Amino acid sequence: MNVVRAMGRWHALIPAAAVVLLLSSPSGTVGPAGLSLWALALVGGVVASVHHAETIAHRVGEPFGTLVLALSITVIEVALILSVMLSGTEAAATITRDTIYATVMIVCNGVVGLCLLLGGLRHREQNFRIEGTGSGLAALTALCGLVLVMPGFTTSAPGVRYSDAQTVFVAMASLALWLVFVFIQTVRHRDYFLPAVASGDETVHAPPPSAAAAGASFVLLILSLVAVVGFAKRLSPSIAEAVEGAGAPRAVVGIVIAMIVLLPETAAALRAARADRLQTSMNLAFGSAMASIGLTIPAVAFAVVLLGLPLDLGVDGKGMVMLALTFLVGAITLGSGRTNMMQGAVHLVLFGAFLFLTLVP
């Protein structure tokens, strides 16, 4: 009982209730009320899973904590993507590209921009370690080039697709680069990712949860992820059909999935920025973006090669320009290790342009 009280009743009850609902719900078509209940259970599962991942992260400390969060987020993202791919809707072939592209834009412009803007408004200037953030930005640039840009220039497969051999190579390269990044982050140069001590955030100095609380959170994290995966499979086709029925571009499906996945982690990054812990914000942002490609692409590639699913990866010319602007601006604004609200405003303008040009192509 003390363990449940320590982690909060709602965060303990939501995963169990979501799993019960998943097991007791019919797998066929349900009405609007049923879909709304599933959507609430999905969002609740996402929020609960990130809460319990944060509890475990507090127990193991930085930078391992952000790694736990990134892995949890990736499981959710892969579940949502594969659910749409297996649904056979028109968005099946492009959902991986649209989700990863949206994730990169949301993280590098939306999340980073909000963190810099809010942190700058509250603290004027903030510092972070460019050694760690620069490594993440460089690796993310290379991954985006291989996964989102290069397919439009190869000739082994038609359109913006890789052949099976190319898909396997890019998947292995993505996984290898992510593993090297994790090794640098957690072993070889762990100090590059450690936040400065400090701030007025009392949670930094709060004692870590007990082993029992962390163990309970691990069990509840697994339950939360099971519920999220299950409801993702049931809801993803409905999301795709709703977007298509509204006449919106198919890329909106990817944005919706990315926003669902990143919302709780975004809240954690913003809290850290407001508490003058910008390094933690950068760890969360670039760690999730790296995992989104480095782990999602191998998982999706395995399914594509095994099941023969269609996979369009290359973005169009507009997407290439947005990626180039994003990484060019990121190299400038994050290159000194000191930030202010102006840099955040620049990133948010790019994020607004991404959203607007997706809806009005």
C-alpha cells in the first residue's frame, strides 16, 4: 500500500484498468462511444507508461534515465506504425516516413524551440554541454539523410523506396549508430550528458524511489505498454480513416501518431527547461529522436522484409528543404552551448512552417 501511495493511485490504477478494458473489449467494430473509450485508454496508457519510466529513470539516474524514457516511447511508436501498416489503408506505405519525419520536426523545432523559449523567458540564458548535444545532432543528421533523403536518389527500386537489401543495410546502419550513441551517452563519455547541478527544481534533489517502488513501476510500465500496443492496433485504422474522411493529407496521420507518442516526454522536457536544467531537456529531445530512427527503422524493416509490406521512405523536395533548414539552424543555435529566447523563436517558426505546409502543401 505504501508503494502504491508513493507512486500515486491514478498511475497505479490506469495500467491495470487499461489492460482489463483491452481484454474485455470486442476486437471488431465498435461505435463512437467505444472508440472514445479506447482513445482515452490509449492516452492514459501513454501518460502512465512515461510516468513509470520516469520513476525508473529517477532510480537509475542520468543519463540512463532518459534512455529508459526513449526506449519506452519507441515501443509505443513502433506499435502505432505497424498497426497502420498492417491495416491495409492508403497510408500504410508512407506511415513510417510520415511519422519519423514528423517526429524529427516536432523534436528539433517544436520541443527544442519551446524549451529554449520558455527557459529564456524565465532564466534569460541557459547552458548545456555541446559535446553531448552536438554528438546527438550529428548522428540525427546522418540518420535523416540515410532514411528520409537518400531513397529518392537510389535506382534499385522504383519511386522513393529502398530495395530489400538496401532496407536491411539502412536498418543495420541506423541500429549501429544508435548503439554507438548509447555507448557514448552511458559509458565512454557519460559526463557529456550530465546536467549541471542546480536549479530551483526540488525534484532534482528529491531522494530516488525505493527499490520496491521502482520494481512496481517496472511491472506497471510493462502493463501500460501492453495496453498501448493493444489499443494502438485497434485505433490506428480509425485514425487513418478519419484523416482521409476529412480530406486532410495522409501525412497528418504521421503527425497525429508522433504527437501522441511525444506529448508526455515533451512535458518532461519543458519542466526541465523551466527548472534551468536544459541539459536534461536536450537529452530527452535528441534521445527520443535518435531512438525514433535508430530503433523504429530496424523494427519496421524486419516486418517489411518478412511480410512483404510496402515502404516509402523518401520525403519530397519540400521535406528535404525543411530538414536542411532544421539541421542548419540547429547547428547555429546549439553550437555555443548558451541559449536565449530568440533561438527558441527561430525553431518555433520552422515548426509552424512544417505544420502549415503539411496542411496546405
